[in-house]
Amino acid sequence: MSQASTKTITNIVKKSYQYITADIDRALLILLTFALPFERIPSFELFDATIRPSVIIGLVLITRVAYLLATKKARINLGFPEKLLIAFMAWLALLVPESININRGVGVLLFNSFTIVLALSVSLLFNKKYIKPIIYSLFLSALGVCLFGLFQYLGNLYGLPNSVTGIRQMYSWQVFGFPRIHSMSLEPLYFASYLLLPFCAAFCLVLDSKQKIISQKLAGSLLFLFSFIIFMTVSRGALYGMVGALLVGSALFAKLKLTSLRRVMLIIVTILIAGGLSLVIINFFNKPPSSFTQGQKGANAYIAQLKNTSLDDNDGRAMSRQKAIDIVSTEQAVLLLGVGPGQFGPVVQNNIPKEGKWTIVNNLPLELLVETGLVGLLLVVVFIATMIFKGLQLGLSKPNNETSLFAAIISLYLISQAIQYQGYSTLYVIYIWFPIGLLIGVIKIKPFKK
């Protein structure tokens, strides 16, 4: 290595160290933002938990907040949303002793408590001067995993081993005739769920003609890329969530007079072109699929999968949902109290895991109802509804402001997730609770006009 290269690397390390030590809170939030999509690669298993970068950074962040609270450099000021979260954790703890699988119940309690405590910790560290670096970190990380997703798609089609592409066998081309990319995530569904966050950010930055965070051309390019990759995951729930965010966001910014019909139509055309490009690529870059697609291939198999709403009586997800409905229909006590956190699988499987796995409902509201009863379901629904309402209220109260724009981004993301959660049911996901923590922090910055 030349002396000039060594000097350059030294300067980069020195400046990075100075940037981190200048504001540790900012550094932790930026690092956690960047780590969000690295869910499966890299990660390792420790007991029954998957340890990923976001978990490690989250633990450091929580420790940092504990130190600030202990030294009285920060103080807790619980509002109505935070009290709902604490009540939900307490409710889960009360239900654990009645669970038929205590170990699983304790595990689900701990996982949910970790993500909730992380959200509350993020809200205490947040400062409005962190908005830009958080958005930059979000876009940089999302760009990286999207590019890796494209490599994953082409690499799998052209015979690279799964150990190189990182694709799981169940999502390789042998099933549909084309890969369903999931990049660093566990499943395409989770990857698409994460991507809706940078999608909402790029969407709002394109909508807001007066924002000065990034250029409109760059925001538009990112919007196209994120839309395209979401289409390539073939996640129905994510597409529905995208549409929901698109409709609400367009109405919000139109009311604020920060956008125009022409700009909204341009965004719609951009997303449609992204969807069309995904169809073209899948139609021309595919291989003969398995019997799963019932003889259809390429774009036809893609469209058939999107049309499949899983309402068939023989569909596994539909059967799980029906079992959940049957359980809560048996007696009023179950409807009110539930069967315990994480207990749907043990109940329907007689407490015997199948291949080391438990069945889930794949519908969050229904899973919350069957496991935590009406009490737990209402606590979560009221909390999310309150956060979305307060976030949109803040967005409407202070137009042409970075804080209100940030609140609008996260509110739209929560709306998209509320829609997508009709198709999956894992509540303790860091890329859900981290934005929630940021939104709590944004709302607490300063009282706003109602």
C-alpha cells in the first residue's frame, strides 16, 4: 500500500472518530438506521434469539440511555402513547404464567419488551438536528441492499451458488422460474416491509417541492429504485402498503399545497414504470418453474402470485387464520384474555413443534387477538392509531419544515405497515419500532398547534 493511500485511510478513520465522539447519540442513531436491513446477513443464533447488527447496536443504545438516566442527564416524560406501550408489556407479563409453553411465552415477552424499550430509548436520544443524517444513512443502506438484491437475482439465475448470492432455496428460481429477492433479509416479505421506509422517505421528498434535504432528481431516482425492488420481491402486502402510503401522502401534501397534481401523476408514472420494468425482466430472464406455478412462467407466474389472495380453503395461511378465529370463538374468556403471548402455535400443535417451528397466524390483528385477547389488541391498535394521528397532525401543522416532513414520512410508513400486517404477524421487528421511536421523539420536540 502506498504512503498516499495509507494517509488517506488514516484521515478517514480520524475524521470518522471525531464525528462519532462529537455526538455519540447521533452516531448511535445513524448506525442503527444503517443496520436495519441486515436482518439475516450477517447474523448468528444465540439460544433462541437471532443476533444481528441492529440488535447489538440497539443494546448499546439502550445502555447509553440507561447511563443518561442514571446520571440525570436525561429524564423520562411519559405521554399517552408511551403509557400504552408500558401497559402492553405489563399485560404480556401477566399472560405468561397461563401459557401452555412458558419458555415460548417468556421469549415472546422478552423480544417485544426489547423492541419497545429500544423505541422509547430512541425517542429520548432523538434531536431534530439528526433528521438529515438519519435520512442520508437510510438511503445509503437501502441503496446498498437493493444493489445486492439485483446481484442476488441475476446470480441465482446464472448458477452462482446460494452461499454466494445469499438466497434461500425456497426463494430461488426453481420455485417460480425466477428468484424472489430478499437481499440481506430473512424473507422477501420482510425485505419489502423494510423497503417501504426508504420508499416513503423518497416519496415524500419528491412530493415536497420545497424540501432541501436532497435534490429532486436524486429523490426521484431513489423512488424508482425502491419501487422496482419492492415489485421484484413479489410481496402482495408490500404493494398494498405502497398504494396506501401513496394515496394518503398525496392527499396530505396536496392539502399543505406543497405539491401539485402534475407532480403526483409523475410519481404514479414512475412507480408504474418500475412495476412494468419488473414484469419485463421477469418475463425475459426466467427458467422453467416447478409445479408450484401450475404451468405458468415468467410474467404470467408473477401476476398469478400477486392475484393469489390466499383465500382458498386449502391454503396454509387461510387455514391458520381460520384456526385463530375458531379459538377465539370457543369462549368469551379467550376472546378477552387470549391464550398467551406466542401461544397460537403451541395451542394448535398440541405443544409439539413441527420441524422445530411453530405455526403463526400471518395476520397481526388476528394473532394479537388470539394470543393477547381484546385487551392486548386494543392497546396496540390504539397506540398505532395515536402515533399515526399525531404524526399526520404534526405534518399538517407546520408545512415546509423538516420536522413535519420527517413526521409525515414515518406516519406514512406506519400506514403502509398497518396494511401489510394483514399478511404477516411478527410484532417485534426493529425496523418497525425504530421509526416509532423516532416519531415519539419528533412529537415530543415541541408542542404543536392542533
